[in-house]
Amino acid sequence: MDRRPPEPESEEISLYVTTYYSLLRSTGEVRVRAFEEAHAFSGSSLHLGALSDVPDLSAFAYAAARLPDEMLDVEHVILGQSHELFEAAGYDVREWKIVKTRGRRRPLRYDGGRQLGVFIASASDIDDLVPILTAYQIEWNKMHERLRRACESAEALHETAKDAVALASALGVSVDDAQKLIDAIGPKRLERGSRALFEKRSDLKIRMLAASHSQYQRAAQRWWGGIEPSYIRKTEPRRPPVYFISSNTHAIANLVGGYAQSHTDEIVSWARREDPEGLGPEVDRAARTGDPTELAPLLYYLLRGYIHAAKDTKKMNEVRAFEAAQGLVHLSEPGHIDVDAQIAKLGEIDPKLIDPRLRIPGIERLVESDAVILNIDYPLGMAAYHLLSRVGQGVGDLRGIYVMGKAATLNGRVGDVMLSGVVYDEHSRNTFLLRNAFTARDIAPWLRHGSVFDNQKAVTVRSAFLQSKEYMDAFYSSGYTVLEMEAGPFLGGVYELVNPKRVPTDEIVHLSAHTPFDVGIVHYASDTPYSRRQSLLSKSLSFFGVDSTYACAIAIVRRILELEVKRLSDAG
């Protein structure tokens, strides 16, 4: 077989990765500026303006969305794998404030002053975070220099920043780019952000606390330790059969939990009254059709806003109690690891309350099932390998592994769905061949706006920043059209679940013939690097993404229900 992985990797990117890993081995702090030259010359597709004097606001906005608002004050970033490591180094992170970002799920702690603690779950967090911090600092300092020349004071800059046209003139960028900066800082923080941009250059420092492979495994063990008490039963089988899904925390819950379906009138009334995101008229139109499949995507999308419109947690507690009665249990940050999980007992699902598109023939037999769905909030990169490996050690009969996530597409459009049978993994340099449980006909009936492409080839990348235009050209010329971050590590975990040895490196790995359970990988396109209409990673899916997200989730849950009903029917 002709094995042609999408190589060679850019020498500049390899040098960049080597640079930050070698420097972060230091026991002390490392200035981010030590990475700037290697970063700028890496040719990152996400930071094409790194070498230019003109600020690259797309790169800055991308980085800022994946860092907390408190970055305006942060000077020291500490990376660690556990509370114990932080505390041994003198950082009492248990007392620090929990902070979050808009674009990345990662446990963060802020001391209220100049220090940010970052919990890392795998090497992928390092590959993701270091380029983000470096891009942030490079672009911050470009803007600082230009704005100091253009404005007399921080107050003058604040007035300038209120108007995208004036800000564009001060920065020497387009009005659209100036608006990206305003959006990245946020209207509520515009005065603070303007002052910080005017008054100080960024001089971030990173310290990594003794990272080790065994610590990643210990973190996975703590995570499973937070799930296991809810998974194990008092009656036989104590460890019930499992269908494993990596997706998000809302799609599976909304499809099988039934809350939105049974509270349609309340959610519709709220949407008509409040008109969230201007969707009120669309909700009204869908409600008038009388077609529950027309209304369902809106109900699911608006449910979060409906819940959080209440000033207290009463509504959220009501939703969780309702779902628990349907056999669905939510586990938030099990083991203090920021990968939420859900357990759905198939035997307790109410067919009358689930999404109507899940009502397959024979669904009434589910009451006989002792199996569960274990759904986790998709982990980043190599964390997927560590967590799946631990799941495999802790569960009983594993009947299916399904991975659903976002990806960049080199030949499609945002909202399309891609199904791959070949995955090249940058981490292991393996090419995985699998018999994907899904084809286009499994997704297409539930997708209203996009297209479905099966028989695709995917590349699991180390980081969004660690890709150059030349590298992506190599992907495309080799027939690889999907860029994502989890499939390779998950498939490495699958290999070790069915083989007596560790996953190899730099080989063709056949999973098709001897994997005794279902394996399905489904991606929906959130980015189009080759599009001339849209810059890389600049489009938020928002409500537009609900269509492809739920089409994928429906296909996965239907597959599980069909397998389970068939198994029960065959058993008599």
C-alpha cells in the first residue's frame, strides 16, 4: 500500500516546537519574547501577519478569545498538572478565582493580581497555549507602539476606541479589523483595555511545573474516580455495558433528556417576549408550522439562555432534576478535571419525551436494556487518549466509541459534515484506517442546510497555530481534507483497547478488521482555511452551527438505539 503521510512538516514549525519545549524545561520563568522569533518565522496560517509591522487583528482576536478577560492584568502564567504540583511550588491555587475563556475549555485560576494558573491535561495544552500567548503578545506590542504615537493619552485612546473608523486610522488597519479589536476587548471592558494598551508593553512570563507523563495518567485516574461512583450499580451487572461518546454537554442531553420537548410552550413564550439574538420571529414562525423538527433546533439553542435568564440556580436545578428522572445524570468537573461527563441509562429513557427523530422501530424494548451512554465534553488533543484509556480500564462491555467534533475543512463550507475512514495523527505519525460506523445516508436526513461528505481523510494536528500554508497544501495534495485535534489520540486509545501492546509510531494501523465494537468519527465544519470569503477561524457557529451539530448527534444516538434494540431483539 502506498503510504504517503502529509509530510514533510515545516522545518520552521519543528524549530518552534523544539524551542518552546526546550526552554520550558527550565525550573524558572521563561519570557514569552524568547519564543517570538521562532513563532514569527514559523509561517503559521493563523498568524500570517506575524512578521509585519501592521497589527494582525484576526490573530489577536483568536488568541484573546482563548484567554481570560483578566489577561489585561496578567504578567505571570504558571502551567501545572495538579493542585498538588501548584501548592508544592508555593501557589495556593485552591484559593484563587476560577476564570474562563470564550473559546477554550481549560481550568484556569487567577490570583487577583498578576498571576494566572493553568491546569494542563496533556502535552496538547502546551502546544495550544504557548502559540496563543506568543501571538497575543506580538500583536499587543504592535498595537501599543502605534497607539502611543497616534494618541496623546489613555483617555484619548478610549475616545478613539469608541469609533471603529477612528481606531482603524490610529492603528493603520481596516475598519473591519478595528472592529475585531473592539469585539475582542469587549464593550464593557473598553476603557480598561484602552488604558492597558496605551500604558504598557506586554512582557509575559511562563513557568511550567515539572510536567510528566505519569502526572497526565494520574489526572485521568482522578477524572474517572469522579465518574465511577455514578457509573457502578448496586445490582448486577455492577459495571454495565457502555456506549462511549465524545461530543459536548448539550446535544445528547437535549435529545434524550426531554426537558426542552416537554417545556416547549414556556421556552417559546420566553423567546417571543425577549427576542434573544433576534430569533423571536424565527421561533414564532417555527412554532406556527406545528412541525416539532422545525422547532427543536431553536428550542435546544435557546434553552441555555432560558435557564440563565433566571437570577438564581432554581431553573437549572429544575432541568437537572427533570433529566435525572429520565435516567440522565450530569457530572461537572469530575475529579476536578475540566471535562464534564453525562451518564444516560438507556432503560430509563422515556420514548415519549425524547426528540421525535430518535423514535426508531422497536424503541419500546429499551426498557429491557442495562446499557448506558457515557458522554464526555470533548477533550483537547492527547487528553483524549489518556481519558479513553482510563474509561477502557474501568467499564464493563464496551459496545461503541463515537467521536463528534469541530474541524476545519479544506474542500467544504462551514456547516458541512465530514466522515473520515483514514486519519493521519501528527502525535504518533501513524495513519489509522477504520471502518467508520457512519456514511452520508446516516447524517443527510437530519441536515437541513449543509452537505455531507463521507470517505474523507483527516489529519489530527497538534495545534491550530502549528500549521503553515505549505503544510496545508501538502495535506490537500495528499487527499487529506479534514483538520481536527482529537481523532488520532482517540484511535490510539482504541488500538490499545483491542491489542496486547502499545500503539506503534510511524506505521499504518488497521482498525477495520479486528475492532469488536462500533467506531464512528463525525466532524462538522467550523473553519474553512482555503476560503477567500472567510479568514481562518473567524466565524462563530452560533445558531448556524446547531443544524450540523444536532444532525451529527442524532445520527450517533440513533445508531446506539438501533444497535441496542437489535441486540435485545436477537436475545429474545
